[in-house]
Amino acid sequence: MLALFLFEFMSKNLFKILAILILTLNILSHSASSSEETEVVIIKLASPLDEPDIEISGLAWCGELLILLPQYPERFTGSNRSYFYTVSKSEILSYLNSSSRETKLRAQKLLVYENEIRDRMSFFEGFEAIACEDNVIWLSIEAQNLLGTHQAYLVPAELDLAGSTPNISVRTDQIRYIKSQSGIHNKGEEAIVLHGEHLVSLHEVYDQRAVAFPKANRVNRVTGEQSSIDISHLPYRLTDATSVDEDNRFWVINYQYSGDRFARGANDPLATEYGKGASHKRSYNTERLVEYQFNNDRIERTKEAPIQLLMTSKEGRNWEGIVRLDDMGFLIATDKHPKTIFGFVPFTR
């Protein structure tokens, strides 16, 4: 009787059983492949960008020119002037295509006319993010007011590459103040993306314990009107973002530092869903790239598996800058922890 019952049950539910088996195999296959890690190809930089105190905090393409944004651009200048730095795409591609890769990339200086921007803020704490379109640069600045609460500001700057001295001139008449999402000390707007007529800035912390209803700030680039847009929660820190592609998608850096006590107790649904790579299992740090997409009135994580970066030591690398490199992958850069590192992450969809 039992055998007859099982035969009838299997006959009636054969397609359901097969569907469940196929789904299970797909899930197992997806988890196995998505937990793989990608090695960062190191690109050597010449002085002063090889100095840890240069503290690179953002990257952006202006045409074929890559701008490397120092958090404190007045350092290493030998004067009272401030400088960003640039490297051409052709030089980067030439380096990556070279068999030896021994020659260090030498960046060019880009003079910054700050125009007393620091005087407009109580306690200036550095440039945090950068975006570029045509001859307009957008910058995120972290500062602190007299009451000690941290704030972020967005400000445009005019880019001039035609003259004898390439330069950026900050527009102090168009400063936008951004209220902190998390209210956590030393956490500001860490990324800027351009989407349609809006400039969208992303906060450093979207952990659900700190931000119940996470939002990204928007500034209309024509009218200056500010608004917000919902964004999916993300554990740990968000430290920079790429530009938005034709499918309204972009990638962000998602970093966990083992010394950050707040991050230790974070729930990590991405690790649960996609698994952890071998070096991530051995480390208390997290180094990965996560894809987002503009979807009507929300910014949501896509179903694309995170790109987990192969970690070579227990000490985390604080990646703070990212851009796409054509359809080859990404360029990323650290601040001074553990040192200045510039690298290439291969990726093809």
C-alpha cells in the first residue's frame, strides 16, 4: 500500500518535484559561484600619490582624464596652494597592457582655487566625493558646525583644462547643506552620482540599526531644489560609487573595518544570500562592490552578486574611490589605511 501511495504521489506531483530540484540546484550553483573572490591588480603610483597622507577619498572621470581626489589637497604642495591630481585613461590602459608593470604612473597636478570655501564652514574636515560632467565638478565636503554635529555640503566647481594651468574653481555661491542620515560622528556624504537632472549624494551609513528609512539626497542641477529618494539598506560603510550606466545601474564600495565597533554587530544579508569568499571567512573585514539601480522612485540593490575582493592580509584596505574602466572592470583606490593603493578589478557582466 505504501509503495502504491508513493507511486501515485510521485506521478501526480512529478513536475512540481522536478521544479523544486532545478531551483535548488540553481541556488546551490549561484551560491558557489558568487562566493568567489576577485584579486585586485595593483597599479603603482609615483610620488606624491604613493604617500599614505595623500588620503585619496574619491575618483571621477572627466572625459578621458581620471581625477584623484585627496581629502586634504593642500598637503605635499610645498606652498599654500591646493591640488587634485589627474591621470589619463591611455596611460592607465598602457600600464595594464604592459608585461612588466614596473614603471610607476605619474599624475599631473590640477590646481584648486578653493575661494575661501573653508571659511564658510566652522570646521572643515576634507573633500569626500567627486563627480564630473563636461566642465562642471561636483564635490562633497565633510565639516562640523559649532555645536559639534557633523554636516555635509555639496558644492559645484568649474573645470578649466584649456589654459596653461589646468584648474578647478569652487563656486562658493552655490553651497548645498545635506542633513546627516545617521547622525553618527565623522560620517558624511561619501559618494556622488549624476542621474538625469539630479545630483544624488549617498550617505556613508545605511545600516538598519542607525537609519530606519534610508534615503539618498537629490539636488536639481537646474533649479537647486533639494529632495530625497529611498535607497535599500546596506550593512557596514558605503565609501564611493561609480557613474550611472544606460540601464540606470551603478556600483558602490561596501567596506567593513574590523576596528569599527558599530559594524561588528551588523546583520549582513548579502553574506547570507551569496556566501563568503575564502579570505572573507578568515577576516573580520569586508571588501566588496555592490550593484544598485534607479528604479522609479527608489534606489535598490540588484540581483547581481557582490564582487568580493580577495584580501591578502588581516588588515583591511579602506577603499574610498571607484570608477568604471570601460567594459573591463573598475579602478579603485584606498585612503591611507593601510597605505595608498590604486588598483584594477577585472569584471565582465
